[in-house]
Amino acid sequence: MEETWERLKLYEPLFGKWKVDFVAISYEDMAWVYLKDDYGQDALMKVKTVFCSEEEVENAVYDLMNLYDISHFPDLSHSPYLQEEHYYIEDHQQVIGVDICLLSAYPLEEENEQLLSDDELCRLGLQYMNGQDKVQDEYRAYHLFEKAAYHFHAKAICSLGYMNEIGLGTQKNPQQALVYYKQAADLGDSLSACNYAYCCLEGIGCQVDLQQAFEYFEKSAQDQFPRALYYLGECYCFGYGTLKDEVKAMTYYKQAADLGYTQAKYAIGYCYECGLGVSQDLTKAASWYLDCAKDGLPVAQLQMGYLYEVGEGVEQDSEQAVYWYQQASNQNYAPAHCYLGYCYEMGIGVPVDLTRAKELYLQSANMGYPRAMMAYGHMIEQEQPQLSMDYLKRSADLGYVYAINKYAYYLENGIYVDKDEKLAFDYVQKGASLHDAQSLCTLGYYYEMGIGVDKNEKQAFAYYEQAAKAGSLRGMTNLGYCFEAGIGTEQNASKAVEIYQEAAKQDYDVALCNLGYCYEMGIGVEKNFEKSRDYYIQASNQGNLRAMCNLAYLYEQGINGKADYQEAVKWYEKAASYEYPRALCCLGYIYEEGLLDGQVDLKKAFDYYQQAALLHDGAALCNLGYYYETGMGCQKDLTKAIECYRQSSEYGNLRGLTNLGCCYEMGIGVDIDLKKAVECYQKGADAGFDVALWRLGYCYEDGIYVEQDYQQALHYYELAVKQGNVRALCSLGLMYEDGRGVPVDFTKAVDYYQQGANQNDDVCQCNLAFCYANGIGVTQDYTQAKYYYELAAQKNYPRALSQLGILYEEGLGCSKDEIKAFHLYQEAAKQKYGPALCNVAYCYEYGVGTKTNIQKALEYYLMAANENWGRGMYHVGRFYEEGLAVSQDLQQALHYYELAGQNGIADGYIEIGRMYEDGLLKQSYAQALMYYQKALDMDSPRASYFLGNMYKAGKGVEQDFQKAIAFFKQGANRNHPSSLYNLAVLYDFEAGEKWQDKDKAILYYQKAVDQGHPGAMNNLGVCYKEGDGVAVDLEKSFALFLQAAKLDNENAYLNLARAYTYGQGTKVSIKDAKYWCQKALDAQVEGAKELMKVIKRKSFVHPFKNS
């Protein structure tokens, strides 16, 4: 009690004004406490302590109010209490219970029990139990009933039974309740006899015993006890402990109703609704329900709400529906909260109010109503998925079949919960045990597909039969399919059609669609496209999306031999309007191929694929990935491409899986990961996908992650060819051309290319053309090369058009014709093929096959950019930066360089970095560093060079030669000339003694020279001239200066002039010395003036030396 006292002190002021004075009476979980206010006034408070979790607190309060028979809580009028408030009990910051405080309307009174008779004790007990003109003290009541019961007072014994049954004034003990009821009943108490019978009927404190229940209901009914008469009617209505007799049931219901028993009136309404013992009459049913509803029976009020909602037995009236739902809800009737919530959710009789709907669903759910649990869970599914699943699971665990089926589906597919097919199976099995038709059908499906259970087609067939008998049209149709496909039974197409027709008579859309397919394909019936169309239309009119697509495809292929793309698109669009992935994909294909009006529309195709991809369609995700990868119909985005391929593969699309493998292999949008690439190819190959077989063969051919094995490569290529993969013919041709795993056999290689070319494959035709152009396996023949390039070009294969353009540009196999070459580039460009658009732009820029037209060049670069071709974007940026054909606009240059970078052209980012570094934009070394890093992340060696320079010069970072060297090395490893040169300079002299390494300097100078870097040529020339890190070699020095000077290295001008002046590695030549020194002077090279003076003096002394 001390703990309770301490807690109560913390709650002050109680009810806004009272402080704890003293505890008058205390029980184990309850106390009577006197309160006092600041003015000395007293009040009495009851404190009930309930231990529970925080989530259970509100339920605990409502449960207690129900025990106290306060049905309209929180309204306390007509109750023994004035106010209620409750407080959490916490232990280590965790809620462990609740103190429910009730301000009493009555004071405590002392009673002299010794002077009271048993009847008076019982009446007093009832007063205390119900709070009638006295405090409601269940423990005091129990004590009084025990005293009266000691003298075999039947009603007191009955009251003890009731208090044990519900746990009022004592621990809940249904077994003890049953003993008390039996004892009182045998003493002739009608109420006890009825209560005992009810316990036997419901199995409260005992096993269900219908015979005993019927016997005691009869015994109680003999005294015309209304409740017993009602339950006697129930026994006859449903055959509990006696033979079923609906007419007798109505007789007893009416007797009870005449005695004013409201529940009996409801039962009479039910009988009229269902035609039990009377002719069905919904109007009379509604009349009886209304009578009950007016009497305040919550279930009748709920039923009236439903009748008004659907218009059964009364004129439909949504506002009346809401009124009656509200009346039942006011009585805290859990189902009514749920039905009223549905009205607010859907806007039935009230404006839509989702917040109110959620509140009502939650209130109903927390009172244990399973439908509300499911509804509330559904409403919070997006915002609180875990809590949503908790409510759905609770509903399913309570046996609500709709929740069972939904939760099983979520478990099966891993929606908001961890995927668990075994648990999904268990739930569906539970639903099937409740004879739910949908569960029976789903259980059949699980057995058919082996979901959560070993595959068993016979069991599947058996459950489909049960589902069909239970009225499931889906089960009936699945049964038909079993006969069609021979699943769990002997194949019987005619029987399948017969079952489909039975379900189709009931307008079941899936059956109608299946019938359409049977007539389309000639399954169990003769082919009949007209009938197929008619069934598809019927199913489509029922909203069946598969039927709409099948109908569209029928029109696409031509019902009467002629395609009708307009009608096909109409039905595809109708299905697509319901977000049906297959329809969206088909529309994408139609626009991709230009089937509707001959106009290809890749942007529209992309949009449709994107919509289908958002619906988790594997094929659409794969197509979308390809569009993002190539920039078709969208901005090129390799990251998005990868994500699309990954999702596509997760949804079982083998092409998506294989494309993902290619990306891992080639580092497209991801870091190269050859292990993952091979894993993808192997999975696809195991499933027999031809492209995966081909790519796996390539991995074995080149030893990509797997040990190189030409025989395995040949094996997979040959399997791919058998699956119809033409590109595998190319690969086999290459193996014979290069002698990989087989003797070199150019003839056989050409034969494979020829096979592919004969199958009209553009790549094979290009390969064959290449063989003819280069004399591989055939006599060199540019005419034949031109022929096969033309074949591929006739299919508008852009690469072939470009290659053919090159032949004309260079005059190979034909007369040189730059105009024709230009025309071919234009033809490829008409397909908005990025490289071709850039080629056309190049021709305009440099006058190849057409007049120089810088404006047109810009237009084509812009077209390439608009097709998300990165190189086109880069050139547009260059034009804006240099002011070519447009006014110089550095912001536009920045914009296009940015786009180029985003589309895989690292130089775009590098140019932006350069602009920030050089101050063409507002100078910002930080921005420069960021863009160089972006380019480096795209594996650009040029970016390594720029970053190295930043660290070398300390621009935006602390000068750090170590980091500079590291960056230059990255570029040097890729033979980037400037990286090689700068690395050499650092090792030579710029990084100081700590890093000086002449051997490395010479090595990297030479590598840079090999890559054509003029600065490296000059510096290496100096090293050979001065013997710095190498032996003196003036001839090498001269050769390097000459090479560098011809490449316009300004320091080399001066060094070469000195060599000619003094005869270092060459003969003295004042004329040449003067020429190169003048170039150095023009370039303002330091020391050029002094050398020119020397040259002029030498020229004066030897006027004829260089003549």
C-alpha cells in the first residue's frame, strides 16, 4: 500500500484540485482513498491498479469500465463515479501498469451485517456490486454474497458465480463459476439455471455439453425466464442438444420477445432475414431490427446501419446508416466503431475523414475486433509498415479469414514482412480448416507450385475441387486449368473447357479469358478467332487485364489476317490505365518499333517501360535498364541502368540477369566485378538463355574470372547457337580466326560469319565485310566488303552506315566520295544515333563532304546532345566556351560539360574543373577539385593529371608532392602523356631532394616522349645535353630538341637555336639558329634576346657561312 501511496502523491493534484489525505480501505489491487482540497473539502476516490504493458493500458481502462457495467465510458453519467483519470506505473522508465482513479459519487458507509437477513445481505451485495446508491465495491459485495450463500441463498450463490465468471471482486475462475451456477440452479433459481446452461453451451469452465445446456435452458424457461426462452429458441434454431426445428425456434423467440427480451427480437429479425422458420422477408427483418435498435441493442443498431447502407429491407440511406453505426459506437460496441470507420474512410454518409477513420478502426481493433485490426493495419501500411503487419497478424491469428489470406500473401511475397513461405502455408491451411473458399483455393495453389510445402499436384487438384465446391470461382477455374495442363490429374482439354464454361456462365472473368485462349489456340475446341475475340471482350468488360492484352495481341496479329494496330493500342491502353505491366510493355514495344503510324517514338516507349518497371515487371525493368545504359529515349544514366537490371534479375528476367552480368564484366555503372559477372552468366546459362550461354562462353574463352578453357568456350558457344544466338556464330568465327582451342581456320571463321550474315544479322554481316576488306579467309575484296556493309546498312544499322561512310570517305572498294560518306553519316544520324550525329557535325566543322558550316556543326552536336550522347554534349560545351557559331556563354558551356560528364564523358567534368581553376568561372579551387575527382571516379587518366597538378601547386589543398606523385602515377599507368611528363619533372627537380630520383625521371621522360609529349622531349634533350641522369649524348639531345620544336615547344625553340649556334649534336647553322631563336623571341622565351645577339655577331663575323 505504501507504493500506491507514493505514486498517488506524484499524481497530485488529482482531478485538477485534490490532494491525497489518507487511505481508508485497501485490497490487493484496489483502495479507497480520501482526498482533500485547499478549502478543506473532502472527497472519496477509488484506485484500481492493473499491471499491463503500455500498449494494453487503454484496453485495460475500457475492460474495467465494462466490468463495472459503464457501457458509455468515458461518459460517467448514470454511474457511481463523477470523474476518471489514469496514470502510467513505470519501472526503470518502462510502463508496467496503470493506476485507474475514479472519483466516487457516494461516501463510504458502515453497515452492521450481524442484524441483516440473507435476503438483505444479498440485496446489499448487489448494491455494492453495481454501485446503486452506494460506493461500487466489488470486494465488499463478494464478501456479502459469501455470507448469504453460506445459508444456501440461491441468488447470492448465483451472484458469486457471476463474479467468478467475469473476475469481479475475485480472480476470474470460470470453473468455480460453473459450480456456483449449478448449485443455485439445483436450488431452483431460474437465472442460475440459465447461466449454467450458457456455460455448458459455450464451454465456460467446462467442456461444451449441448445436452446439458438444452436441459437447463428448458428448466429455466419453465419459469418463463426471458433469456432462457431466447436460448431455447437458439437450441431449436441451430440444433444445439436437440433436433433442429426452426418453427419451434421462432415460437420461443416470440415468447421471449413478448416478455421484452431485446435479443429475442433481434433473433426474430434474423429469422426473417434468412428465412428460418418463416418466409424470407427483409422488410419485416428490418422492422424487428429497428425495434431492437431503438431498445439500445448495439448489434441491432449495427445491423440497421448495414441495412441502410446497402438498401436491404429499407430504402438505401447513407446518412441513416451512419446514424445507427454512431448509436452503436456510442455504446462502445467494437464492430460499430469499425463500420463507422469504414464510412469515414470511404465517404459513406459523411465527408471522407481518414484521420477519424483511423481513430475508429484503432479503437475497435484495440477492443479485439479482427476486421478493424485488418482495416487499421491497411490504413497505416505505408507510413508504419511494421505496426501495420502487427495488426494484420493479430487479425489473422483471431481467425479472420480475410486477414489470414492477406497476411499469407504478404508472407509468401515478402511484402512488409520477411518472406516466409512455410508460415504463409500454415496460415492458409488455417483458413482452409475454417472452410474458407479462398484459403482452400490458395492452398491448392501452394501445393501446385511447392510454396511452403513439398510440391504435390494431386493435393493441389484435391484442394481446387474443394474450393470449387465451396463456391470459389477461382478454385473452379484453377481446376479447369489442371485438366487443361494435366496437373494432378489426367490431361483432358475438353473437360477443362467444360469447367471454364461453367465458371463463365457466372461471368467469372478469368474463366472467360481462359475460354478465349482455348479458342485462340485450339485447346479442347477448334480454333476460332472470332469466338476467342468475343470471350476476351466479355472478360475485358469485367475488367480482366490479361484478357485486354490477349485481345490487343489478337488485333496486333490480325484476326482476319490483317493487323489492326489502332484497335490493339486501344485495348493495350485500356489495360495500361489499370497499371498492368504487360500492357505497358506492349505499348512500349509498339512505339519503339513504330508500328502504330510508322514513327518510332523512343521517348514514349521509355515512358511506358518506366511505368511497367515501377510495377516490378522484370521485362520492363530490363528494357528500361537498356534505355538508361544507351541513352535511348532518356538521359543516359548508368547507375539507374544497373539498378534496373538488378531488379529485373530479382524478378526472374533472364535478359536482365545477363545484362547485369555484362555491366559487372565491363564496369558499366559499377566497379568491375568479374566474379559477379560470371555468376550472372552461369545462372542464365543454367536456365538455357542464349545470350547468357554466349557470354559465359566468352568468359571461358578469355579467362574472365574462370580459368581459361577454350573447349568450354566452344561448348557454350555451340549451345548458344543451338538456342538461336547469332552472335555466338560470330564468337565461333573469331575462335577459328584466331586459333583459340582449335587450329587456325580462316575459312571456317568466314563460314560462321557467313551463317550469321545469311540469318540477316547485322553484326555478322559487318564481321564478314571486315574479312573481305582485310583478306581474312577470303581474297581481299573491298567490293564484297562494301556489299556486306551495305546489307547491314540497309537495316539501318548505324555502325554499318558509319563504316560504309568510311569506305566512301577513304575510297576503298569504291571511288572516293566524301559527299557520299557525308550522306551515309546523315542517314545514320536520322536514327538519332549519337556517333553519327557527331560525325555529321565533324564534317560540317571541318568541311568534309560538305561546305564548312560551323552553325550546322553546332546544330548536329546539339542533336547528339539531345539524344543524350555525351560526346555531342561535350562539343556543344566547347562551342559555347570558344564562341563558335554562338556568342561565348560560359554558363551554357558549364551546363553542357556537366551533361557530358553525367553521360559518361569524363572530359566534360575536367573542362568544368579547368574553368574553375583558371577563373573562367568564378575561381574556385574547391569546385575544380570536386569536378576533377568526378572525372577520376569515371576512370579518366586525364583527371589524374589535373588532380596531380592541384596537389603539386597547392591549389585548394596543401601542397603535397606525395599525393601529386600518386595521382600522376595513376595517369602514367594509363600512358597519359602529361601525367608521365609531370611525374618525370617531379622526380627530376620540382619535388626537391626528398623525392629526387634521376633514374625514374629519365624513365618517365622517355615514356612521355614515346607518347609524343613535346615538353618531355625538350627536358630529356636537356638531360642528354648535360649528362643529367644519363650519359652525355648531344646527337640524341639535338634530335629531341628538334622533335619538340616541331611540336611547338617554346623552350625547345631556344634549345634548338643554341644547338645550331654552337654545333651541339649537329653542324653549326646560323640560318637555322636565327629561325628558331626568332620563334623563341616571338614566344618571349627568357634568354632568347641574348642568344639572338650572339647569333647576329656570329653572322657578322661569318657572313657567308650559312649561304
